[in-house]
Amino acid sequence: MADIRAWHGKSLSTHTSLRDDATKAGYRFLSLSLHGSVDAPLYTAVMIKRAQIVAQRDWPLLTADQFAATFQDQAAKGYGPVIIAATGSWSDPRFAAVFQPQNPIALTRHRLRFGNVNDLNTIQGMNWKAKKDGLILRWAASYGDPADWGFAAIWVPHTDKTVWNADGLLDSVSDFQKRAQAQTQGWARPAFVTPNGANQYLSAFADDEFGGWVLRWDMSKDAYQNEFNTWTSNGYLPSVVQGAGVEPNTRYAAIFVKSEDRIARQWHATGPVANTAIDDVMKSAMQEGPCKHAALAIVHGKRLVYARGYTWAEPDWPVVQPTTLFRIQSCSKAVTSLAIHQLIETHKLDLGETVQSILQLQTPSGASPNTLFSTITVRHLLEHTSGLNPQAARNDISIRDAFKTAHPGVQFPLPVSAEMTDSYIASLSLVSVPGTAQAYNNCGYYLLGRVLAKRRKTNTPMDALHANLLNPLGITRIRRAPTRLEDQPADEARYRHRIIVPIKGDPNELDIAVTPSVMSDSRPWVPLGYGNEQYEKQEGSGGLSAAATDLARLVAILIDPDDNPALKRKTITDMFANAIACQQTWKGPNDYRAGYGLDRCVAQTGGKYYGQKGGSLETSKSTIQFSGDWGYVVVWGGKPVSGAATKQYPDFHAVMDIARNTSWSSQDLFPQFGMASL
């Protein structure tokens, strides 16, 4: 059990006396809080005695100018702040601080306001700068009043690439509860919390582990003492204890931890065949990201020659298998295109048919769509030239609101249905005249999924995919991607957005954020990726989950020069020919696409082809690619940072160069995963 001394709500004189006694006995500050009024400040502290005593210097009561001068003086002597606390108004604050030897000196600001992320005079702006500079929030203070809130904070380097989020700055008690629940459900831990004088909460959450923890907030003085007694007697350490307000209305927040030591991530690579060089590339990519879950499958000709699941995570995380399913995002479009071409092959569908003639859609009010909508063809959808609003199918709240407007007094509960989504799309004006411009279009492929289900007379596109495309190929591990966290099957990867150093430098890039769910009327806050949009109804455009092994089966039939149990080779080469023609038609400076389920397609000599498709959500990424006799699938449970050595889209050269130069056995791994050799 840790050797600590702690007190809360003490006057300046009592605090300094307790501090002096503890310091002489070898204790050092673990947590410090300054609260109450400027004239009668109160102190809450935790001091710990460790085997190795560090040098500390602390100042319990400084004005803003005095803190600035102290910081400059101590920095010149090699000391930087590790704890900062504050109380008072914006114009007349008081600060307490603890300094330790540091190199480099921590980034520290003490008169920040609440405001715009692009303004470095705000806490939002400095948090963003810290992330760009590879720093993590170490400690913070929230002071001032509703007319002018103030913030102080310390950010330190972190070489372990821990992703963190500090969006909660002025949360009410109820909002902080929602935030904490959502963050911790998504495998983040509370890293810091402090109330202000209005009992609003500043918090930080981090994507790492220190063992068991307990988070408490909105506690009275007595309630905190009870929690302290309970958890310290159970071996927990009060690593953060913060108070705010004036007695008898002081409120406390605290984080109790089982250990001060970070739990190390572990590397696992699973699968029937091992290649150290390939696995090392994947390991490097995942550690660079960081990304905790991934899988890879490599195809040579008709054979699956490599299939691996990868895990770079703490020991309590599931270990990925080659058969673990991952959201494949827009790689779902390639699956949809193949299923559509099955219909074309059997003369059940024609590229020139209009979508409206098949779906017979009405707007939410029951009216017919506009004339332009009625001219959209299946070809337009496949080629991204429909002119539809590209993201219309993903705007669930707008879809619900359109129906509420069209039917006053009628309740339309969340989540919205595919039928409601169809009607909403049909009610919108087009962005361009069909066939006159190309713009990558998720909405178009969503409607292709609906066309597929309609022509196959199934309830969902997924039903049609299983019965006609996947089952004949022996594929059993492609399904609708479940949205809600509580609906995730045991064989589904975990997803977290992981931005360490922002790739685009865009303040709107998200880290481990939380968001209101679109999956129920109460709209609870959920981890990003588990309810910010509904995946189940987006099978056609981006709503599938797949195991790398099973998605590789589709790559194999794209390479295979022969007919396969699902499609004739001529149907696939016709699809390629149309994709190549589409690409040439729209090739230009903009983000042109091959269409027909692919991003790029090129004819090679000897009747072979190059093609690729990428998929990306905020919380996951995937790629399928084939070139000549080789192809691969890579899926990620995050968005890895692709350096020069590990760039994997559109071509994973670091892996495929190794694969092409490896002497593989004649063994086909498909049968090991329940799929007969082609």
C-alpha cells in the first residue's frame, strides 16, 4: 500500500504546516488543489513517500504576475511545473504550483480563456497546439466566473504516443457524467478532472491503462472523506483530488488508481503461417499510429498464402485472429459492385435502368421525386455521376426531422429506417445533372444496395449478398457492421480514433472524442464510432464488416482468370473495362474515381489487371488491392499514420515487395478458413 499523507479544505497556514512536516519526512506532492476565496484560500493535497525522492519546490499562493516570474526563474534553474492550481476571478486570480527538475521544461500557460480552437490564448487552442507538438495534458486548473472563465494548464512530452481528449472544459454535473460514461465505455481512462466554482468540470481522458481506477465527482467534503477511506483501504491511490467553491458548498472530484505504473502494450501476431519481415512492417505501422487492432491477408493467384491478425494493446484487449471481423467502410462498394454485376450477368438488371423505375420512391410527404432524380441510372450510381448529395444517406437526424416536418405531431423514433432514408434522398435537390460531373458518392452506393435488395426480393442488401454472392464462394465472415457498442459481437475488432500528431493539421480532426448517438431518441453520448452514424443500413456504401480472410476471397476472384462459383470471368472483365473507361472520362485534377466499386483500375498485359479500393471512417481504415497475380487486404481498428516505410494506400509496397520475393509453399490457406480452393 502506498505511503501517503492527505488533507482537504485546509487553510493556508494549516496547509503549509502539514506540507512542511511531510516534506521533512520525505513526502512529495502527488496532487494539490487551491480553492475557496482569494482572501481565505483552501488547500486539498495528497503527498506520497516513494523509494526514490525527487526534488520539489512549491509555492502555495501567487498572483498571476508572481506565477509568471516564478516560472521564468525556476525554468532558468531547470525546474518546471508538474502541478498548477488556481482560484479567484479572471482579473484577480491566485495560483499554487509545484515544480520539479525537467528537461525540457513543460509547456505551461496560466491565463487562458474559453474560446476558439484557432486562438492560442484559449484552452482549446493550446490543447490543439499541444497535440500537434506531441504533448499530453499533465495538469490543469479551472477558475474565474461565468462572465469570464480562466484556465491554466501544463502539457508534457509523451514518447509512448498516448492519445488523449480534453473536450470537456465546462461540463455540468450531468454532462460530465455522460462524458465519463462514454469515454470509459470506449476503453479510455480518466487522466485528470477538476471542478470550478460553479461545479462545472474540466476533464481529460487518455487511451492507456494503469490498472484499476475509480472516478468520483460532485462530492461534499464528508462524501470525499468517505470515498477516500473506502478506496485507500482497498489499496487505491488518490492520484488526483481537486476541490472548488467556498465552504459549506465546496465540491470535490477525485481519481483513485491501483498503480502509478503504466501497463505496457503487448504485441501479438496470429495465423497459420508466419513471415517475420511482413509482421515487422505491420508492427511498425501499428506502433507508429498507434493502432491496436489490424489484420492482413495476401493472395497469390487463386490461393490465400498469408493471413494474420495483429494486436498492439494492453493485456486485457482481445487478441485479433485472421478471422476477426473489421469494418471495411467503402471497400463495401466493391462487394456491392460485384453483386450488382451478378444481376447484370443474369439479365436481371441493366446499367441503363433508372433507379426510380426500380425503387418507386416517394418523398417524406408522399410526393414524387423531382424530374432530374427520375433520370438517375444504375450506371450513374456505379460511376459516381448521379448528382446526388454524396452524404445524404448518413444524415439520420436530418432524415428524421424531414419526416417530422412532413407529418406534424407524428413521432419518428431513432434510429431511422432504410425506407425513411430512401424517401429523404428522393426529396433532395441534386448537386449536378446526372451524368455531367463526377463526385465520390456514398449516397449513390447506398441506393445501389437498395436496388440489389429490391431486385433480389430480399429484406436487406445483406440478405441478397449472402444468398447470391457470398454463400456460393464459401464466405461466412462478411456481415452488416453493428453500430452500437453493446451490439458488438465477440469476434469484432475494437475501434478508436487515434490522432497523435494531426495528419492534416485540421482543428476539426478528432481524437478519442465522444458524440451524441443517432441510435435512440435519448441520444446518449457514445464513443466516436459507436453511434455517431448508423452503419447497419449502409451495406451498399460502407456498412459491412469482414474478416481479412473472407474479403481476400473476393480479391482472389478479381485475379482469377477463370469463372468462379459466383460470377463468370467475362462479367468481371466487363466491370473492369467499364471502370477503366469511366476513369479515363473523368480523369483530371479533382478526386476522380474508376467507379464500379474501385478507386483505380488499369489493364495490364496478358489479360491481367491492377485495381484498388480504400475505405475510411473516423475510427477505422481498410484497403483491397490486386495487381497481376498478387493481391492483399489490410484492415485496421483505427487510422494508422502511414510513414514512408509503412504507407499502405493505395499500394502496400513494404509488405507486397516482401511477399513477391518470398518462396511460398503450394499450400492454399482458404480451406483452413472454411473456403474451398477455387
